[in-house]
Amino acid sequence: MDKPKEEKIYPLGYEPQEIPESLDDDVRNNLLNFILKSGPSEVVDTDLFAVMAKRRSTRKFSDKPVETTKIDKIIAAADTAPTAGNYQGFEIFYVKSPEKKKLLVEACNKQPYVNAPVVLVFCKNPSRVKFDFPDYVLKKFAIQDATLAAGYSQLAAQALGLSSIWIGMFDEQKVMDVIGTDLVPSSVLCIGYPEQTKFPKPRRNLKDLVHVTW
């Protein structure tokens, strides 16, 4: 089969650094698996539990640019997250424009770290969720999908030697205006190399976390 036209595979302005020489009919999975398995790319941690333990929110990023291969893996990791009915009720806006990043700072309660090397806005798209349920249920599924995808991206970033911060305080309409969409954002994920390594903070006692129901 001839290779599909690239504009049907890659969004305008973003193409993975490494792509397979040929793409079969199952374009999404073929490309996803290729990106996740491709290299070379520095992987600091392959132990999932170590990655979870080390992840910290970073508010100061270095000016070091993030390699495209790492960005590819972070986005691909989001696409592996579970979604309701596998309908994938979310979309990602990869903000490259320095001007739009500055506008996002204003839209995100003037949090300066939104102007990070990599900024991903995760948006809900309930129209993709094709269940025969009321709208409020489809919207709930979409926010769950978008949230899980952002969480997977955070873990991928940590595994690749990067750090991130999850932004939940923002003016939804202002963010939508900046990125040019009618899809409602659920989170803004800012990623880059941290200026310094942060140590673990205390967490609540296990008895306050887990409640056993018989």
C-alpha cells in the first residue's frame, strides 16, 4: 500500500523526528509503537516505581531545549493512556509560539513557569466518545481521558530525565482563545529540564489514604 499523505498523519508544524520508512493500514498503532521503541534517547529511569517516587512539580526550568525525540515519546505516552471505550476523548495542543506562551501565562493566573520549554494543553473532546449516554456522562468520560493522558505524559517526562508541573488554575476561555479551539482545556502541562533536583515532600499516613470496606 502506498504511504498515506503526511498531512493526514502529522499535524501542521509537528512531525516526529524519527518515523518508520513505511506505514501500514494501522497508522496510529504503527507510528505509536515506533516512537515508543525508537532511539537513541536518554532514558534515566526504566523502573516505573522509581519514576513515580522521584516525580516532583518543578517551577524553575533551565533554558536547555528539550530534544524532539523526548517530546515525541511524551506525546506517544499520552496516547497509550486508557480511555472510555477506547474512543480517546481528548486532544493535545502543543504550544510552540513564545508569544502564545506569554499569553498562556496571563491565562493561567500569571504563573510564570507556564512559559516552559515544552507546553502541552490537554483538552476534553466528548464528541469523540460515541456511547449512547447523556451529555454530562460523555463530558465526564472526556475529562477522565484527558486527565489520564496528562498523567502518563508526566511519568514519561520524568523517566526521560525531565520534570514537569501540572497547571489546573486557569481561565478556560482565555486558554481556548490562545490556542484557537472550542475544546475546553482540562490541564496545562509544562515540561523541561529542572534547574535543580527536588527532594520528596512528606505525604499523609497510609491510614488517612486507604479506607477498607468489607
